[in-house]
Amino acid sequence: MSEQFYPFKQIEAKWQKKWEKKGLFKMDPVSPKEKYYCLMMFPYPSSALHVGHGRNYIIGDVVARYKIMRKFNVLAPMGWDAFGLPAENAAIKSGIHPKTSTLNNIKTMKKQLNAWGAGYDWGREITSCLPDYYKWTQWIFLQLYKKGLAYKKKAAVNWCPSCQTVLANEQVVDGGCERCSAEVEQRKLEQWFFKITDYSQRLLDDLFLLKDWPERVRLMQKNWIGRSEGVEIDFKIADSDVVLPCFTTRVDTIYGAAYMVLAAEHPMVDDLINGHGNEKDIRKFINDVKKESVIDRVSATTEKKGIFTNRYVINPVNNRKIPLWIANYVLMEYGTGAVMAVPAHDERDFDFAKKYGLSIEVVIDNPKGSLDAKTMKEAYIEEGVMVNSHPFNGIPSLDAIEKIADYMEKEGIGRRKTHYKLRDWLISRQRYWGAPIPIIYCDKCGIQPVDEKDLPVLLPEKIKFSAKGGSASDGKPCTESPLKHAKSFVNTKCPKCKGRATREIDTMDTFVDSSWYFLRYLSPKDKKKPFDKKVVDKWLPVDQYIGGVEHAILHLMYSRFIVKVLYDMNHIGFKEPFAKLFTQGMIVKDGAKMSKSKGNTVSPDKLINKYGADTVRFYTLFIGPPEKDAEWNDRGMEGAWRFLNRVWRLVDRRPSSVSRIPSAKNKIPPLKRKTHFTIKKVTEDMEGAFHFNTALSAIMELVNEIYKFTEYGIRNTEYGKAVEIVIILLAPFVPHIAEEMWEKTGNERSVFEAEWPGYDKDALVEDSITMPVQINGKVRTKIEIASGTTDDEIKNIVLRNPVVNKWTQGKPPKKVIVVKGRLVNLVV
RNA sequence: GCCGAAGUGGCGGAAUUGGCAGACGCGCUGGUCUCAAACACCAGUGGCCGCAAGGCUGUGUGGGUUCGACUCCCACCUUCGGCACCA
């Protein structure tokens, strides 16, 4: 029986069923084999997956299957990051409860994952919106609360007017909401925070342990943490005993401080301007600044504006009296909200000083040519030699940073300090579809955490989450958490005094859900505890984590933080969650990221129906190096499809036995060597950078060689071996067709139980090699050299070569360079 | 502005302890098979000159190091990603 195309539909259904029955992806908790935890970032259950999402699961599946073949005890679980805004927003419009739509979406996506042939240990499935999961998310909150790492404060927070909720700093992109792009406003609200800033230094230090993370992700985290070292200097206010500390990283420029600037929100501003003239204008200025949008406040391009306070401060190193200003470009959240300005050596200060006619003095000279404060066009921010800074004149400014810091600490006018850009993690959300924060407010006892034994705090299912509180479909979200109106939820008893009390109505940011899920997979059904220390200590850190680079900061930083907290509380015995990270590139279509709103998504369902899952997998893997973005092209599918059919015919149909006489050009290939070379190449790609595209080309080359072989009607053991190797090497990539071919060639057990082949180094050695001969670096001819020929012999052969003689015109070359196994170059 | 990655045929991409640029695939051209097509198979395919043999040229641009540079160094251009008044 030989059909035109291979019957992928039958084959894929057959093997998907068999793997499930056999439990190919079931992790064995008692196996003596070495563990391998292969994790893909769990998806948010949106309506359906497209081929861009597919890349993530296909890569993960290839890795898991490969490790199974390498006889590891593999854990490849899957779950759902199921809380979140989109489901709630959809509910406001459609009236369908988020739980209903989410669980429906999960069903669809699960089907899609199966259709791709992606294998998971479904017995360990987790769903973050179900009480048996979020009970433990609440437990995590309580642990942080216990440690003083969860706290409530009234703070200026990022508010998205369209989503009607606050956002974490990490969720504000270019001054807009990362989800809906609406311009973010600042609001003062009572909110819950996680004190991630306590872990700034450790999050930074341990980045250096993560050698198997992409460099760029480590860099992004490093920049986000934003550590900088400097000195906090005390400036005394003139005619007062009040001290105004300010932070600088450039203490070497202290003698050039021309004025000082405060943020408009600085707490001392009010006292300072009180009764010192011009008060009205100053207050107006401050109000104007506070009204500026978030985008303008943080943009480096916004024009710098300021106003003089009529007050002065004293520079402690030279007792100079310098003016005190208020300006829009100083941030209250960083440092002390007060900045010393050195116009000659800071761009911002330079612009500001020019605008308002403030003095400029050079205190660090350019070694390449003296600076003149009167003529300079821009600030000189490089290092240089100290001037006008008695007693530090003449020394390099880099040294001066240390010397002046020492001096200040000795004199007690300043102290070394380290600052971070990282801010605390705002976790409150004024929305319904999230895990309730397990906190109770009692008039008598104040803020009380819910007792652990009373978890979970159930999210009420009957809820009205529209603005009017009436129908569920008037299209507008509430301005407060919809939980506010759920009386049976809100009204409760105080855990301490048993008196009447109310519950916190905000829910947690979904990033809290996803910052610990990788622990839950090890005991997804445990009703007594979130995870078992012994088991997670055995299985974590995750050996290979795979996901999109868009999570480089948010999810990956939060997870690292939560793991460190749990470690400190001795709940777990490891400090980092993910040993190895692979961030795959996006698949784009027509130059843009695939998205429903752009209408450029490619659905896998149709393609799988037309070509089969293996073809879709093959093309997705062949499209390019997986860490890079790639352009999807439906045509490319044809090539993958053709190849799989070509492979199929190797075992399905006896290739035509037309005997041919090998021509000189088309000599019978050394199949054994090619086979071993391919094993080497594919194994290296699997173990190394995951360059599946080159692994697949190598296999294609081998198949091409096999075909050349069959043209001559030769079917010897070398041939049989090569076909067997092709099937095994293809198995992780295109598992269904590989299994079927494996069975057809007489194997009874699954190809995933087969031994991954090793290669024979001796088989890689060639009898003879073709060496290019260069003359002055240009290839002029090629010679056939038996392997093992000495350099001298090669030289002789080359010098006798007629083509070479034509070019050298018989003259002896100046130099002959023989590169072993590579080429020969003659210099004439 | 700062930090990072990248730039190679018509297209996706391959090749770096410096050593045959364009593997593999898509597309295209010609052929075999067929009544015809589909499928498959064979041959060709960076550009320019040439009937051919062969030659010249070619990895974003301009320099440099080297017997030899996609690969290393210097300067620049472009694209993408991150950060962005952090003192």
C-alpha cells in the first residue's frame, strides 16, 4: 500500500492516544533516574492560540521529548494563568461570567495543545482561578505579611482610567497602561505593597549566578534594579538649623555646586517657603508641576522649569551660600528628593542654569583641553582632573570620589549610600477577577490577617461587576472593586475579637499567582499545604524554563523575589526558581506581532487539518533560530510537508531500483560518515543553543544522501542504519510520524524508549578531502588529498599543479601556508 | 540620550578559537514522467562579462590589521528591543 501522501490524520490520532495511555509524560515520583524539570510559561486562557504561541509549546515539547529519550525522569506540566482583566472586561460587555469563559477557553486551548502533539503530565494541571490554587496564593500573601513584607500605605500610584485599577510600576509602558495603552494617572490611594526593595541587592547579586540565562535578560533586570552608589551630603539651610540631605553619585563635583533643587512634592517645601516672600507664585508653580501628566513628569524631553524659593543652603565643603530652587525635573521617589546642581558637569543642570542665568563653575577639567565656563556649549560629564576644589586640586576625579567621600564621612557632613531604582511591588487591584487579599479590617483591632486555617477567602461567584451595580452589561467597570457590593463577602468577623469586621475588597495582581505556580506542580492536589518542601527541594530549580522575553522583568523578577522570601522563611531550600532560561522570539506576520486586533494571526487548526501537526511543528522549528523573531510564511509549510513525505517514502515505499552508473560528479556518498556526522550535529544542537533549525537541515542533508544511495539500488546495512538514525533523530521534532515509521521498520516499543545514538569519532574521518588552493588569498583550484598526507607532501603536490603554475608563472612562491584539513594558500 | 542585539541572494536563513560565503529550505527556470495535471524525480539558480574555459565582483558604509576578514580593530549609517530627568 502506498498512498500519495502519508496518512497523518490516522497516525497523529493513533499516537496521541497511545502516549496518553502509556503515560509517556507522566513524571514518576519514585524513579531512580535523574530528574529534569522542563517548564513552559503557563498561558493566559484567551480565546484561542495562534501559531506564534505554538512556538513556545513546540520548543518545550522538543526539549521534553529529547530528555525523555536521554532517559531522564522528565516533569513537563501545564496549567493556566487564569485570573486577569480580559475575562472580566469581556464579562462586563457580554454578561458571561469570567469563570465560565475562562474554563471554556481552557478547554479549547487544551485541545489545541494536544493537537500539536505537545505532551504534558495532565494529572498535575493547575488553574490559578480555582480555590484549590488561590487558597495558596493567599497563603503566600500571609507569609509575606508575617515577615512584614506585605504592607499597606497611602501612596501616589499609577491609575489606569480605562481599566479602572492601579498598576505596578512594571506595568506602565511609556506612561501608558501596558494592557490598554490609556494614559496613566497618578492617584493617592491606600494600597497593598510587597516590599521587594528589601531584596534589591540579593536580586542583583544572584543574577550573577544565573549563568544560563540570556545575557540580555540579566541586563534588563540589572538595569531595572538600577543600583547606584554615591554619597548623601548634608546641606544646612541658611539662617536655620535644618539640614537638607541630598544624594549624588558625583561627589567629585561638589565644589561646583551652584544651586540646589527640590522636588515639588518635597515634604519640607511648605515650611521653607512659608513667610519668605513670593509665596503665591511658588505655590502656583508647585501645583502646576503636580498637575503635569505622568508622561510629562518622567520624560527626559519635557522642558525643565523651576522657581527660586528665596532661601539658600550652605555647601558644607566650602561654606558657600547657594540658592535653593524647586523644579519639575527632580523626582521625589528617588534619593532624597533634593539634588545638588553642578551645571558644568551635568547636562540637566547645565540647561537649567543657562535658562535661569545661574552661575557655572568648572571643577573638573578636560585633560584633552581646558574648559571655560563662559564658552562651553554643553556640560562636561566625563572624568578629568580636579580644579577649583581645594584641597583636592590636581588629582584625577575618579580618585577624588573616594577621597572626598572619606573626608565627608570623617567630618560628619555626608555618608556613603546606595540607592536602587526598584520600587515596591504594588499588588492591589480594584477588580473582581483575582484572588481576594486575605485581610480583615476591624474597628477595634485594626488590620488583621485572615487565619491560615480559614483559607481560602472565597471569591463570591454571584457578583455584579458593572458600574451601575445593576445589569451586568452596561459596559463600564466600577471605580472600586465590585466586591464592595457583595455584602455576604464584605461582612465578616474579626479573627481576634470576633466582633463585626469587613474584608479587604481588592484582589491581588495576577503576577502574584504566577510567581509561585512552578512549586504547585509538584503537589497540585495537596489539600494541607501549598507544596512539599522535600519534593520541591528535589525538583527545583526548574532545569529549563521556556517563555517569551516580554516577561524578562515582571514575571521573572517577581518569581525570583517570592522564591527568596520562601527560602528565608525556610519553606524551601533553594534561592532561585529557574536554573536555565530560554526566551523564544516572536513569530510575526507582515512585519507585525500577531494579534487579534491587527487581524494577522495564523490559526494552527486549519494548518494541522491540512498538513498535520508534524508539518506545523517542523516548519515552526525550521523557520529560524528560536531565540530570534521570525516572519511566518504559509508557503514555508510546503517545504516541511514535502520533506516529511520524502522521509515517509523511505520506509513506506521501496525507492525505485533504477540502477545507475555513478558519474564522477555524483559518486556514491559515504553514508556511514554522513550518518555519524548528523548524529553529532543534532546532539550538539540539542544540548547547546537549541538551534533546531540547523539540526533539521542536517537531518535533511542525511535524507538527501540516503536518496542518492537508493538511486543506485543499494540497500545494505549502512542504508538501514541511516534510515533508523533519521527516525530516531527526528522523533523529538516530529513525534507522530517518527513513531509510525519506527513501528513500520519492525520495532515494538516506542521510539521514545529507543537509545539516543552516540557517534563514532573514527567514522567521521574522511579517506580523502578536497582542499581549496588559494593564491594570494583567492581560491584558484582544488586538489584531492588523501587524509594523513603531510604538509610537505601537500606543498609538493600544489607546486606541481598546472593551474597553480599558470598563476605563479613558474616563479617560486614567497610563502606557502598549509592549514590542516582546510586549505593551502600561496603568497607570490 | 543611555544600554543591548542585529544588518549576508528574490525570501527564511547557514558558516565565526579568522581559512572554500550563500549549507538546508522557499521561490524561480529548464527537463523527465503523464492524454493532461497533481505528486515525484533530475539539472540550474548572488551579480556582472563570456559560446565556453574562465575571469571580475560580492556579507550595511568607509578605513585598518592579516598570507587570508561575514568573523578582529576604529569611525559611521540603518533596524529592532530595553531603559529613559534615577542626580
